[in-house]
Amino acid sequence: MSGGALAVGDTLTEKVFTVTRADLVAYAHASGDHNPIHQDEQVALSVGLPGVIAHGMYTLALLGRAVAEWTGGAEVVDIGAKFTSPVVVPAEGGAEVVVGGTVKSVADGLVTLALEVTCGGQKVLGMPRAVVREGTVSA
């Protein structure tokens, strides 16, 4: 549906983002969140995590990036989710975060998106949602 207005029931083309350890270092510098669970394998394991994990807000930012791509940069009125499972980022390669969804409603100039964010087939954000001013699908 490239170039068309969003309509109720539209399925949004999945967006896949690869998260690497280098991305986590860059995000830590940009955000000021230098918690070692996001960079140090031993620290992450010592606190019971399965390994180095992505920042929750970084994962939410990927959702925002997908929304911007789907809507051609439309104004975001509301966005949010619950952090339900960590994105474990291996030392080599990366973790693939997949963002997909559907258009839940279009009313009064607002588009509500029902979203799903997964990594390795597991939901990593609970109840992810976004509301944008009407825009167009760009991909």
C-alpha cells in the first residue's frame, strides 16, 4: 500500500532491526545509561540475566522508528509499551528485533496502531501501541 492512506485492518510490513553490542555502546553514550548489564557479559550474568541485554528504551525506540517509516514521519501523539522480556545481544553478530502490526482504528484524524515486537519469536514488549496523526505508508 505504498503511498496510500492507512485504513483499519491494514497489515503493516514487518520491520527488522539488528541490534549489536556496538549499538548498545552508542546508545549508552547518547542516553547516559551506562549500566554495565548493557555492555559487560559477566556483570549481566552475575545479576541473573542470560547475557548482555539491550536497553529497554532502545527497544522502544526501534518501535518508534518502525512507526515513523510506516507513516512517512507522521506526528506521534502517543507511544508506549511494557517491558516484558529482554533483548539478549550476543557478542558476535546481533539480535534481530521484529516490529509488526495492524491499523486498529482511524478516527478524528488519528491512526491507532496495534503492534507486536519480538526477538527470536518471543514478545519483548507487552501491549505496544502508537497513535499518530493521519499520514501515509511509505513502505
